[in-house]
Amino acid sequence: MTEQVSPASGLHGVVTVPGDESISHRYAMLASIAQGDSRIYNYSSGADCHSTLSCMRALGIRHEFGDEDGHKVLTIHGKGKNHLQPAVAPLDAGNSGSTIRMLSGILAGQPFTSQIAGDESLVKRPCDALCFRSLRWARTSKRQTVSFRL
């Protein structure tokens, strides 16, 4: 069987690419500590990115998914960097190393102590570099305590 392909005279339409996991984590956290509402289009549907949203929800940040002109949109209601609330239970990062690494930096600057937990494979991963960076930051910012329970 032979197929013949002729040159196209043009290309029209809309292409929707899958949400990028790495960017989605960052956008969700930045939008959470920004003041006001942020809309993120095509947020990653992966479990790791939903772990990030779950952790931010536990810190008092509301969000919802909606649809705008056929495109998936996530709205995050940011409260500003100084208005996160202490979680009532350990934050659950699931299996997301990205969540635990990036969120630790945000939590280190808060006036309350937080615990981050994860699934069995996450808690077996090394976190020495993260812990040392956060402890060094705590010394320079005169924080009273920084604790890690992984």
C-alpha cells in the first residue's frame, strides 16, 4: 500500500498540550503565596501536582477547577506569603519529591512549625541537602526552630 502526501496550503486549529508537571507545581505554590486570584490553564493532572494542591489547601489556600471556553482552568485564591495557616495534621506530599522540596522553602519562612509526610517510597529518599539549606536559612533569619519529620 502506498500513501501520497501533498503539501498543505495551511494549518488551522488549536493544539492543547499536556500540562507540565514541573511548571504546575511552581505555579500552584507561587499563586498560593501571591495576593488574590490566579488562573492557571492546563494544570497537570498528575498525582504529584494534586499532592501540591492538597498541601496548599491544608495551609488554608482555596482552589477550584473549572472550564473556560473548553479549556481546563485552575483558580487559586492566594492569600499572600504571610497569611498561610498552620495545618492541623502533617502535610501529605504523597509520592511527590517536588512537593516536599519546593514546599519546604515556603514553610521555612512561616512563623509556625509544619510536618510533611509522604508515602513509603518518598520517606526513604534522602533529604540531607534540603535539610541543611533550610537549617542554614533558619540561622540567618533568626527563626526559633526548624524541624523535619520524614
